[in-house]
Amino acid sequence: MTDRKNQLDAIAVGSLVSCCFLWGLNQVAAKAAMPEIPGLWQAAGRSTGGAVLVWLWSRHRGIALFERDATLSGGLLAGVLFAGEFFCIFIGLQFTSASRMVVFIYIAPFVVALGMPLIARSERLRSVQVAGLLLAFAGVAWAFSEGFSRPAIGPKQWIGDALGVLGGVLWGATTLAVRGSELSRASAEKTLLYQLVVSAPLLLGAVLVARVPLPSHVSALAWAALAFQIVIVTFVSYLVWFWLIRHYPATRLSSFTMLTPVFGLLLGAGLLAEPITLRLLLALATVASGIFLVNRKGRESSQDRG
């Protein structure tokens, strides 16, 4: 049985904050490389390169990856959802800013919060936690409406925003697929490798169908941005994330990742000079309030143990 904890401890919180910073920076790196490396090529490269690194790491550590353990169906589903998530993100970044994208993909905690009680009764939400999620969702919805009334990026900003929301839904669904299948008992390495191996050919297929040309010239900065996405984000941070999912409550983990939009907004403004609107700032404030309410400790019932 997996050693699962009911609360986030210092190790979990420290790991989560580090991951959130990296994920916020990830959108900035992808946007910065996009003029030279098209988004779908970046997505396919991330999955392909990340799969190789996870396989090499697992072989070095002696981690079994290919034994029969009833994880195939869950792994295939998670891989398809993973591919869809990053298809939406990298296409969406062509129409909206990295700052806005990183806010909208963090609708994922709502999907997890709604779905997890169907998988594990111990992760059902109390009324104050539901209020926190609704508050954060209201802020995201309000920020999204800006794409129709006063778009800061361009007339097609709403398309990128919508793809960001869809990407967030797919991310949340991936978390549910992992927790609701035999993958919840698998190693973080195997869980991640399934998603990378399945998503790589799907994303490469999307590149071919869309006839996206190969980049003709790639600068050192663009290569560095892609390498950061493959090594630091796809390999290191995702291994940490799936380890956390295996050992801590998925609902609390997912709600805590709402810190990522804060990092993403600040990094997008500081590194890419992206416009920051008052509405987006207020949306972030409601998201932060939602994090506090969802993770607020209260009296646990006897069914919340284990």
C-alpha cells in the first residue's frame, strides 16, 4: 500500500512552491522560444526529450518500468489527456500572453476537487473549501470575460484564453486518471513515462497534420528555453509532482498549485513585458484567497483518515 498522508507537510509545501515557480516560468520560456520554434514542435520535443531522460534515470536507479501491473489502461488514458493539454497550451500561446495562459490553465484544481470525492471519499471537501474553490473560479471567469470586452493582446485573445481553460480541464482530468487507476500505486517515473511516451507520437502527428515547418534558425536563447522545458520542467518537476500525488491528498495539492499564476504573471511582466490589467490582478487575489480557504485546517471526520 502507498504511504499516503492526509495533510501537506513542510516537504510537500516546499516542493510545491518550487514546482509552481518552475511552471510559471515554463509558460514564459515557451512564449519566448515561439518566434523561432513553433509551439507544436516545442510540445513534441518536450515529450520526446523528457521520455528519454525518464528512461535513462529509471535505468540508472534500477526502477522497473515494464512489468505487468494493470497500469496500461490508466497510462494510455493519462497519456492522451497529457497530449491534449499541451496541444491546447502551445496553440493557445499563439493568441494570448504567457501571463494569461498560466492563469487559465489553473482551472485544473476545480476539476480535481469535483472529481476526487468520486474516487476517494477521504478527499471530499468541506463547505469552506467549496467556498474557496468557487471564489477562485469566479476570479478566473471574470478575467476570462476581459478577452471579449477589452482584449489586451488582440481580437483573438479569447481563443488563447479558451484553449488555456481547456488545457486546465485536461490537466485536472489527468490527475484524476492517475489517482483513479492502478497508476496511483505505480512509481512516479512510470506514471510520467506513460504520459510522455503516449503524448510524443500524438504531438508529432499533430505537427505533421498541421504541416508545421521545421525552424530554419534557432538562437542560443531559444535552445536554452527548450532545454529548460525538457530537463527542468518535464523531467524534474513532473517527477516531483507525480511523487506528491502518490503520497499526499490530490485535492489539496491541486488547489495549492494556484500559486503558479502569481509566478507566471510576475515573470511574464518582468521578462516579456506583457501587459498586466487590473482585472487580472484582482483575479489573482481571488485565486490566492481560494488557496487559503481550501487548505485551511479544520476538524476532520473519522472517514478522513487513511
